[in-house]
Amino acid sequence: MQYQNLIPRFLKYVKVETRSDEASNTVPTTQTQVDFLKTLANEMTEIGLADIHVSKPSGYVYATLPANTDKSVPTIGFIAHVDTADFNAHHVNPQIVENYDGHSVIKLDSAGKYQLDPKVFPSLRKYQGQTLITTDGSTLLGSDDKSGVAEIITAMQYLLEHPEIKHGTVKIGLGPDEEIGTGADHFDVADFGADFAYTVDGGPLGQLEYETFNAADGRVHITGTNVHPGDAKDTMVNANQLAIDFHDALPEHDRPEKTAGREGFFHLYKISGDVDTADLGYIIRDHDRERFETRKQLFQGIADRLNDQYGTGTVQVTLKDQYYNMREILEKDMSVVELAKQAMMELGIKPDIAPIRGGTDGSKLSFLGLPTPNIFAGGENMHGRFEYVSEQTMAQATDVILKIIALNLKNNQ
């Protein structure tokens, strides 16, 4: 492999537990992320990057690859996040599957309880002849987004070791708490200093994304009236029942498991309660801003109707917007998307352009004034025990980073 440090670097990274914590009030939300970011800052110092510092209060570590040409070209940024998703990330034990045949079942644990089966995960068939990195079935892998971190740092090291390759200034941003949607809240665009950027946080080969959901978090708190069920007629208000009634009033089809493409949804991700009180947690998603606003109005309207029936304050709704569709910004000037598209095509990679059924830090960054589409990092089945990544795809992602940098110079000469 051209990049000798890429896979050892990645394997070292994924063994470090860096899960974010939605319940925390600190920034970053976990000390493990702080410690890991310090480790990365030291590593970037060792390979020769400049101006390495922690941006406050975001916790992002910024670094610079200085230009080695007199040509005036736009400054590019590459961004990745270090936290992992809400799944066990302690004692990650990556497994190496060399020369995968594209059809065999891969046993993750020795007992075979957890398997990567092409019948269940047909994406495996794309990787015939490649080397796959999987979990041992007890944790996630962390390819989201330690693949991106490894690819960015490896690309920077490659340019530092090959000064004959001319390039403009490149900015690096490695940050926390992307998985809980707060990582970019305090991102300092001026301090970062790029004209445009890419998050290296996508999935399989060729992914190029510039459209995300509009996103909101919806919380529902229900206060019931708990009396003896034998004397409950016309008195009891069962908070659990109202929670069921609230959920049943949402469109039945508009759920993640029944939607695809640009179809939005209401996702009930948390529920708890008893007769006295009940709480529900939702994420609300839609690519279209007008439909997004309509969804929030529907959500509040259900609570209003239940309050008309059971009394004001029985059902309390809290809605918080999380991010917006970055296409609103990027479609005004598609040059940053076209540059990534050109890079992939020149490398023989077919760009796979589709709306993200989720979000990236690029959503918030684009609205903060830093146009930031998302490019692939290689991971498949992210956020769980069946996650895996191809070594060859990771190398190709590194190729794309380097090609974008090269084309930025070439196209502006």
C-alpha cells in the first residue's frame, strides 16, 4: 500500500475509547475525547504540521499545512470528528479479513453469534479481493469517523514527506461531539481560516454529499392523574396511555423503517413512564424546509389537542432545531462540490451523489459561512457491531484528499 502508516494509524485510533455523552454539560462532553485530541495534536506536531492549537470553546484541534508554492489559491480545510456513536466502544478489538472472497460469512466472535453475512449485508459483495477490518462483535469499530481522521493525517504526512508536490495552504480541523449534534456549535470559522472545507465523514467509496436533513429534537412530557384503577372512571389520566395516543396520532408511514430517499420522518428513540408521568424523545427530519416546519407544527398540534381534552399543561412539548439542510447554502456556489467530483472522476471513482439521511458537521459549518460538503471515508454499517471498512477504500479516500488539493492548485493557475 502506498500509505504505509494509514492502517496502523487507524487501528491505533479505534482502540482508544472516545464516545461522546449527550447528558454531559462539558465541552467536549467526555474527557476521553479531550485526551485523544491532545494525542492527535502531538502526532500532528511530530509529522511537521504548523500552528497546532485547541480552539475554545469548541475543543476542536486546528492545524495548518503551509503552502509550498507562490501561487495564490483558495485555502482548503479538511475536517473529521473523533467521537463515536451510542454503542459500546470499550476494548475495541479490530479483526483483519484479508482477500475477502465477496460471498463468505465472516464470523465476528469465536462462537459465531455475530456474523457479517452477505445475505443480510449485501454491500459485502462489493469487496471481493479486498482486505476488510471488522469488529469482534462486542463493540462498534469506530470507522465513523476515525477513518476520516486517519486519512486526513496520512494525506498531510504524505505531502510533508514529498515536498516536490506543490500545494496551497491546507487547514485541518479535528473535533468532538459530532455524533450528538453539538460538535460544530462553537466552531470558529475565522480561527480555522479556510475558504471552503470538506468533512471526511461519509460511507462507502464515491460518496459525495451536499444535502442533509433539516433536523429537530422533540421532547414530550406528559403529566397524568394516578388514582386507584377501581375508582378511575372519569378521573384517571394515564400518562402511559396518552403517550401511546400521542405517538399514534403521528403519520404511521413517517418512520425511519418505512422511509427512504428524501422522505422525512418522526423517530421515537426514547420512551419511559408510568401512570403518573411519561416522557418521549423524538428526532424530526425532512430535507425540505417547508415540510420540516409543517412537521414541527403537527407535533405541537397533537399536544394542543390532547391538552384541550385533558387540561392545559397535561402534555408539554419542547422542540429544538439541531441543523438545517446545507444544500440551501452550497447550491448557491457548487464549485466546492464540483472540485470533489472532478477529483474522484480523475481517480476513476464514480461519484455517488445522494441526499444524506442524516447530518454532518458540514450542515452547521455551511450556515456559519464555511461551505463544507461531505466526502467518503469508507465505513459500512456504522454505529454498531457490524461495522467494517475496506483498507483499499481508505487508501482511495486518502487519494481523493490529495487530488482535491492538487486540483485546487491546478485549476487556479
